[in-house]
Amino acid sequence: MSTEDIVKRCEQLFEDLDFNAVKQWKAAQPGRKAIGYMPIYVPREIVHAAGMLPVGVFGGGDQLEVIQGDAYYQSYICRIPRSTIELGLTGRLDCLDGMLFPSICDVIRNLSGMWQILFKDKYVKYFDVPQDYADGVGGKFYIHEMQAMRDDLGKLAGKPISDEDLNKSIAVYNENRKAVRELYAYRALKPWQAPTSEVYLVLRAGCVLPPEEHTVLIRDYISETDKVKRPQRDNARVVLNGSFCEQPPLGLIKSIEMAGCYVVDDDFQLIQSWLLDEVPVTGDPLDELSKAFLHRSAQTASKYDDKKEDKGKHLLRQVSSRGAEGVIFAMASFCDPALLERPMLQDVLTKHKIPYTAFKYAENTGQLAPIREQAGTFADSIKLWSAA
Amino acid sequence: MSTVIAGKDPKKKEVIKEDAMWLQKELINRNYHEIATAHQNGRKISATFVPGNLNELLMCFDFARRLPETDALQNGLRKKSGKMILEAERDGHSEDVCTYVKTDLGMMLQGQLGPTGEPMPNPDLLLLSYTGCFTFMKWFELVRQKYNCETVMLHTPYQGDGKISPAMRKYVVDQLKDKVIPAMERISGKKFDIDLLRQYMKESVKAEEDLVRVLQTAKHRPSPIDGYFGAVYYIGPMFTAFRGVPEATKYYRVLREEVEARMRAGKGPITPEGDMAEEKYRLVVEGPPNWTSFREFWKMFYDEGAVVVASTYSKVGGVYDFGFRHDPDHPLESLADYCLGCYTNLNFPQRIDMICKYIDEYQADGLLINSIKSCNSFSAGQLLILREVEKRTGKPAAFIESDLVDPRYFSGANIKNRLESYFQMIKQKRTAAASAAAVH
């Protein structure tokens, strides 16, 4: 497949709010089950080891008309829970046999209980993750949480999940994460060859494709896009931060690029790069997943920073390792974790003399001109004054 | 007993309060003074949150105890919060986020004077008791970032499955042993004495027992208390720096005697304008109150003869009315259970069950939700609560919106209109039910 074909396929998957790819996967073998998960992180390895398809549910985007979902939320709540409810109530998520609600914020947490009430016949799990990072304390609790999910999914699958199954799935996801890292590294090296509007779609395909297939797709994209040279522009290299839950519309990503920015790192699909290196596949699988989470995972607003000096370290690392010249904070309106985190990250950037700009969006934001203007001004200011 | 006090401004009306309320005011003012002078007196200051407040434990180390949420609400009641919020927004904080946080940060930016006008020194320990609200975590990270205070996290897992598992309890206890207590020892320079903790807990139990009795008098007709506007005074000592303090035990004994005497006399609640005349409507309220126009808000109820017989907000710092008490025989496990059981740490089905139970046991006419912009922990999903409660109880429910301490989000006229329509609806339902009963 050519780059164009790959991107086209990913775009179709992205736009398909009926989750037909999931339905097809299930139909290919009777008895197959699929489990949805919301941002930002769940150990998909456990779902995969149960023989099920983990499906990322990242709201309804800008193509879904939210009618019923709005009846459940006040105007000051972000959009992702209302569009997710809309997807559920309109039957679009019927193909899912369960939903996982990770510990990210009060809104998603409460949505887990709403799901229990609205979709009584489905498996629903609020998946808590520790904010204490000691192996003997938070680690023990986290292993217990994972074990509970493992038991539940084993029952749903009709057979227990063995350590061997889990280690195999960890290996599959290690490979997937490796491919994601390769894609990020490639984009940072040649952002004109891998625009973020395409990279984003390639990553989003991982929400509905089996990980093995997604890994191949990522690598195909890298190899295909590298074959046809594209024009290199004198754009500003930026890291995009704060879009880890409700996703910006694709048009917004394109607008940032059109305004003269190369996005060289981001947190759109944090789950795919959450664990920063390989999880060993020879030990106790839950123990290894726990250690990876506690000691070798990304920093984000929903995760507690033990020490003041840790704040912003991951972002600074992204900036330096990707050779970025500035940071764009793009956060969903009413996103408590991101918006409360932002002033702290801005302080860190100021101390390190890294320029930044900030704006808010909703997944259905249609007015992109102001954002394009702001991003353009930011890119110009970097190019004109930063290095000088 | 109740006391009348004339306002400083002769044009202002006299305010009537129960004697226990005056006792409480004294406690609060004294605590602010203790905080202001703590460092001069060689004491360390802790700050922590109302849900998951480990007051007895903090007392074991002689911390002067600050609760930034109550600082913010006190500033709201005193009409100071609006400017503080603007100050924080000018400093880069989003208009979308919690106004308690911004009031606290704004207060610091304005020179760190507390609600009573006394200095509010930096805390030495931020006990990040992370119960039922994600914003708490960011709040103390923000305070730490600006003022360099030491922060200790106590992560309380959420009751996603509607129960407290042994693993959840163990996780909280392990954190207390592994991190929280050692940090308190280090910062305060005092060794932990578990027997002292037990002793404080024994005091807590007495006060908890009396608080529950007070809140449950609202089952009586007429209710001698308002379980929302009045209850925010009643829960004050228990939810803040006084649980486990003998003065708090005394406060609750006095309060209980006063309230039971009112009940025996067939009296309704004391409002700021005196005894409530006639009880026309009995309501259950979900959600915190608005603080900046608290008196105006309350008046909309008592003017119409509406009394709140039970509220979920009065359980935000601990749910005691279903049997939980601090247990001196199992002190750390009991602290864990307390944190795990706070209202906003309950899942949605549990919250709905609780409200339905209140409507039934307190013979309420319906449910009113005061949805607070600042507080997603309470507010996200409340419209489903409304539907479910209506469906299960057959009682009418209504929805109003305001904010905790942001005066920009309190629209008195709108709220009054909605309340009047709601009371009208209850009346019509009652008339219809009575007619139907007469026909049969």
C-alpha cells in the first residue's frame, strides 16, 4: 500500500463511528469479544491475553451530532463524556462487551457509574491506578487491581488467563510500543515526511485494530512515506501538550501544521507510548506491568508527581530529545487535570526559557481560524526571535 | 436556645443563631488564631482536605490544622472570594477550573491573610488526602510549586464497584505506615503514639454519635433542623480541625440537646430570621451550597416554607448515618475506612441508593440538585441521578446551577424562579394525589 492508501484506510477507521472494524474482527471468529477503554491508560495486555480486542473509545469527534448525551451533562462539563454516552445510547458501542474507565478525572470516574446504570448488561470496570509508586504499597494495590480485571475477563472469556498468555501479550505490545517509538523518532527526524495529521491517524488506527496488525501498519507507513520525498519547510518545531483525553478535531491538527508548526511530539494517544521501554516477558507478568507503570511510565496531568522538582521533567525531555523550539498547550475546555497542570508546566518552561502558547478546544471545535492565527504567530515569533 | 445579634450596620437585620452556632464560631476563630501564631509558638502547620481529613492523626503530632476548602468557603461567606478568583485568573489559572483552588491561590497572591484578617502562614505539610476528588491532587501540587511546602500523598482508591475491598483498605493503611506517619514524625519532630490516636478517636465517636442524632431529628415532622443550610454549621467542627477535640464533643452535646428540645417543642428550624413558621415542603438536596450568597439562597427556601430534611453535602467529610464510627481498637484501618467511605468516593449507584433512602426515610417531597460548576466530583452525571431518583421514588426532582465561591455564577433571580416553579409542582402533585385518593 502507498502512503496515501495507508492514510486513507486510517482515516476511514477514524471516521467510522459505528466501529465496523471491531464488528468485522468479532465476526471473523464466533465467540470473540471486544472491550472498550477510555483515555488515558489501561494495561491492554490483559484484555489481549483474554483473547479479546481492546478498543479505544476517544469520544465522538466533530462528526457526531450529540443529542441524547447533552441531556446528561451541564454546559460546564467537557464534551467527551457526552459524546461517549451518545455513542452508547445510539447503539454504536453495542459491539463492545465491556468498558474500562481508567482513573483520569472525576468526569470519567463518574461516567463509570453512569455506564453501570445505563448499560446494565455490559461488563463495566473503573480501573484505578496507584498514586503511590512504592512497589510494596502502590505496586501491591495495582497488582491487585490488575488481578481483579484478569479474573473478570477470564470469566467473560470462559477460561482463565494464564501467565503464559499474559507474557505473550506483553511481547505483542512491546513490539507495538517499539513501532510507535520508531514512528515518533522518524517524525522528529523528518517531520515534513510524516505530518502529524497523518501520524495521528496512524496512531488512532490502533484504537480499533488488533495490536499485531497495527504494528505492521505503523512500520508500513514509515517505510512508504520515506520513499517519496516531500518539501521541507522552515517550520517551528513544537511539542503539543494537554490533548491526552478529549481529542482535538483533525482539522485543528492540520491548522497547527498549516500555520507553520511541525509537531515533533504530542500526548494524543498516550496509551500507546505510556510505558517508556520494554516490559520483561519472562517474569511474573503483573509484577512486570506494575513495575513498568510505577517506574518507567510517562508523566501526565492525571498522575501525581512525588516531588516538586519532577514537575515537567517529561515535557522538558520531549522538548530536548525532539529538538523542539516551543510548546503548544492545546487542552480541552473544562479539562480539569490539563488546565490545572498547565500553570505549573508553564512555570517550568519559563525557567528553561522555552517559549509556549496555549489555547482550548472541544472535540467539535469548528472555528479554527483563531487557532491557526495563534499558532502562526507563535511559529513566527519562534523563527524571528527565539534563536537570535 | 437561640441568640439574636445586631449587625454592625444599623440598617442590617438582626441575625439569629442557635447557641451551638456561636460556640462553633468561637472554635473557628480560635483555630485561625492558632494557625496565625503557630510558627511563633514553635508549632508546625498542616493543610489537608475535608473529605479524608485525618484530624486525629494530625493532632497526634500537634499540627496547627488548616483546611484550604474551608478557608475558601469562609472567604466566600465574607464576600472576599470574587477578587481572589480574579487574582488567580490573572496569574494564569483557567476560568474553567475549581474556584476553591483559585480562591486559595488568590488569597496567597493577595498577601496571605486568612478569612478573619489574620496572617495565613505557609503550611509545613500538605497532606494530600486524595479522597473523592482529583482536583485535590492538582491543588496541592500548585501550592507546592509556588510555596515549596512538603507534600505527602495519601491515595484513597475509589469505590468503583460499590464496596471497600480488603486490598483497598490495606493500600490506605500501608500508605499511612509507609509514608504519611513517617513524614508527620519527621516534620513535627514528634514520635507517633498510637494510644494518643486511640484517645482522640474515642472523643470522635462521642461527637459522631451526637451529630448523627442531630441530623436524624429531621425525620420528625416538623423537622427541628434544616439538613442542608443548618447542617453546614453542624458538620463544621466534625469535618474540619476539631474531630477528636473535647470542645467538639461538648459542641455536639449542646447542639443535640438544643435540637432535641426544639423537636419536643414541635418547633421548626432556626433560620437567620428566626423560627421557621410552617413546614410546607420537605426536600432532599444533592450537591454543595453556594457560599457567596448563602443567606440569600437559604431565604429562598424558608420564605416558601421549604425545609431540607437531608443532604448529601453534609456527608462529604464522612458518612456516619449508616453506622460508620472511628474505631479506637483499629485506628489505622478505621482511618482508611473513613477515607474510603466519604460521599464523593462512593460510586453512582451508591449515591443514588443513598438519596432514595433519604427520600423514603425522611418522608421528603422530592429531590433538589444544586449543581456546582466548580465541582465535577459532585456534578458530572447529576442529571442521571435526577432521572434515576425520579424513576425510583416517583417524587419530583429539580435542578439548579450555581458555584461554590464564584459570585459570577450565582444568579439569584433564576434560581428563585426555578425554586418557585418546583414548589408549585410539588403542590400540584400533592393535590392530584389527594384527589386521586378521594376518588378511590
